[in-house]
Amino acid sequence: MKEEQKEKVKKKVNVTRLLITIAIVLVTALVVGGVTWYYMDKSAKDLKEANDNEVQALEKQITILKKTETAEVKSKADTTSDWHTYKNTDYNFQLTLGDKFKGYIVNKDSNNGIDSYLFSLPTTDSQYVSVNNNPAPVFRITIYTDAKYQELMNQEGPKPTFIKSSNGKTYAYWLATQWPSDWGLTGGENGDIKTVVDTLKIN
């Protein structure tokens, strides 16, 4: 009987140990699985958050680039469309220039209180460049008081061509004495310069 009781106790102990072992294994598995799931979930969330931040940053950069590109295109369009119109802020007049004047330069100079605006163009005429300035002068608009203009017209010597008078001032122009061969500009009563100066508008 004692042997049987010992055997029963031994089996009971073994079963208990087995159950405890199984319980430990299950708890360990649950803990390990939970911890693993937590870190995997956290990693996934962190990765998603990082990706979302990167996407937002890229979207912001794209928006900025689009705005910049639009502004540049508008600026280029404005420059292209506006170069034909010369606006003088000193005397508030403007001129409309044709395609032959693309790339023109305007320089202001004063002599005895009389202001002039010299319009010049670049040239590829090698013979002209070797002995003259480049860009080369095309015409000059000079603003006189009406009294100064009348005084000039009563004197001997070369005289400018009248354009118009306004508010006590007379606008006149002088033509360059010679032009480079590559311009293709015409002078005279119906030439390119007369066409330009006839567009003079005082604002």
C-alpha cells in the first residue's frame, strides 16, 4: 500500500510539475509575444509617422517649386511682353519700339541743365566696332524748356527734330550720324526712328 501511495504521490507531483511547466511556457510565450507585438506595432507606427512626415515635406517642397515656377514663368512672360515699351520715370513719357530694337540700352546725360536719353543697340558689324562704340547710338531724345528750344532753333548749326510740346517742355530727337550695317534700320520721314518717336506718349 505504501508503494502504491508513493507512486500516486509521485504521479501527482509529476502532473503538477508538467502543468506548471506548461503554464510557465504559455505565460512566457504570451509575454514574449506581447512584447514582440508591442515593439512591432510601435515600429510600424514610427515608420508610418516618419513616412507621413517625409510625404508632407515633399508635398510642401512641390508646392513651393510650383509657386516658384509659376512666378518665373510670369516674370519671363512680363519681360517678353513689356520690353517693347520704354517708360521714362523722370519725365513720365513712354515709347513703343519695334522688334528691330530688341536688346536696346538707354543712357541718360545732362548738358547745361538739359536732359537727354540716348538709345543704343548692340552690333555685330566688325568694321563699325573697330572704330566706334558697341553698343552703338541710334537716336537721342532731348527734353528742352519751350524757351530753350526756341532759342536753339534761332541759332546756326544742327537742330533736333521736333516731336511734341507739353507742360512747358519740348521733346525733340537727334539721329546718329551713321549706323552699323547689321541693324537694318531706316531713317527718314517714314523710317523706323520716326515710327518710334511718333509713339511718344506723355503720362
